[in-house]
Amino acid sequence: MIVVSEAVRSALADGRPVVAMESTIYSTLGLPVPHNAEALRRCKAAVEKGGAVPAVTAVVDGTWRVGLTADEEARVLLGTRKVAERDLAVAAAQSWDIGVTTVSASVALAARAGISVFATGGIGGVHRGVEVSGDVSADLDALAHHPVVTVCAGAKSFLDLARTLEHLETAGVPVLGWRSPDFPAFYVRSSGLPVPHVVETAAEVAAVLRHRSRPQTGVLLTVPIPEADELDRERHDAALSAALQAAATDGITGAAVTPYVLERVSRETDGGSVPANLALAENNARVAAEVAVALAAQPA
Ligand code: PSU
Ligand code: MN
């Protein structure tokens, strides 16, 4: 059912470091063309430079895939069908041509392939207005049910970040701040909310994964965007509220909300959000490689 590329398979067999990557962020649903291709190239290069093997996840020709060829990556860049964890079964059963995997589906495929570290941009979370919509990203459930370290720049502040953190606590997912006491808000370094724990080294992250009491639960490592790439706070807040307002006016709901808001934010910032997005994704890939290297070095 799952096909793991030769490069990824041999790395795993040798106990060499591997970093799984999602594909929604690199598709038309995550970043505008041609920045999506640049993001994929830079993130893979950051993983390789850090001494790990990149493993992009997706559905290709109805098959769950971990590690893609250049041709398959080119198809993913054009992908328009979003695959969350529950959709993996449908995409296989209906033999979807290309399905781009979100954090939840990617973490599930990484775990199946035996990969312990996964890099993304931002995770989904509890949406604002959840009392009415009930909209909670499946990413949170996946973090609780697969033994993978997810490396992210927090979550976008169009979500309800306080509730997102509460949800992760209830689900038993350790949340670790990479050299920072603040839960990051994607484009900006701080959401104003604290993370429960700060870590200084990749070895500490590896040790947390080793010591957790529920073997099936993951770990969330939050890495603030590099200072030089952070968006101006006021511009950020204005863009987000405009984007949220537009989503409400246009009656956008469900899985369409996140791609819609992402596109609106990029428009509202005259594309200014895009370089920030690339910079944080690349930085996360770099840190994820460090964690993968530390995991490979620790006793089994
Ligand atoms: N946040 C971003 N960029 C993204 C996503 C989230 O800043 O591309 C994508 C990720 O793939 C994430 C998904 O897993 O959106 C969450 O979608 P939803 O809110 O429908 O669960
Ligand atoms: Mn949702």
C-alpha cells in the first residue's frame, strides 16, 4: 500500500537520519507558483546540508508515497487535491492522480515508513469560532497518535492559538520551544503565549521522544521564524483580519478555509508573506535535520 523510495529505504535500513516532509505547502494550495518550487528546493537542500535524507510524502497514482522522483515532485507542485489523514484511504481507493498531504497525512505516512522526524511550515489547529464551526484540524489528532517529532513555526494566528495549545495538552502531546519560551505564530516570532517547555539542543528533543509514556504519541517542536525574516507585527495583524473577514464574507468553510486564508494573506501583504514563509520552512527543515541526526546517534 505504501511505497518508500530506494534512497529513503536504504537510509532507514542503515539507521541514517531521515526527515519526512509534507506536500500541501509545496502545492498550489500552500504557496503561489513559482515560490512553491523554490520552497521545495530550499527545504530539501536544508535537510541534505544538515546530513539527513529528505522524504517528501504524497499520494501519486493512487499510491501512498514517501520519497519522490523529480518528475513526481513536479506533479506535486501542481497538485490541487488536499489529503488529510482520513483522506488517505479515499485517495487510494479512488486512485487519485496526485493528492497533496497535509501535516496529519504526512505524519501518518512518516510513522508507517519508520521515520521519526517531520518538517513543515505551520500546523493546523483549533479555528477561531470553533464554538460554532467545530473546526479543529486533524493535524492535532495525528500529532497525538503517531510517534513522530513534528518541527514547525507554530501555527498561524488566524487560528485560536490558546485553544490549540490547550488541545495539545489534553491530547498528551509534549510541546517544546526551540531556544525560545514563546509559542511562535508563524510569520512572527511570538504569539504572546508561552510554550510549556524550552529545549536548547537536538539531543534534548531526541531524549524527550525516547522518554514519553505513550509510545504512539508524537512531540511538537516549535521553532520561531528567524528574526531577520519576521513580518512587521501591525502589517501581519491587519492582513490576517482582512483575510478572516473575506473568508467569512465568502462563506468559506471546512478544508477550504486554510488555503483560502493563506492566499488572502499573501495578497493583503502584496506578496510580503511569501519570503517569510519560505524562510521559516527552510529554517524548520534545518532544525529537523539536526533532530534526525541526534535521534540516529542516540542508543536504540
Ligand atoms: N498552515 C500553513 N501553510 C499550510 C498549511 C497550514 O501555514 O500549507 C497546510 C498544512 O498542510 C496543514 C493544513 O497540515 O494546511 C491544515 O489544514 P486544515 O486546517 O484544513 O486541517
Ligand atoms: Mn478543518
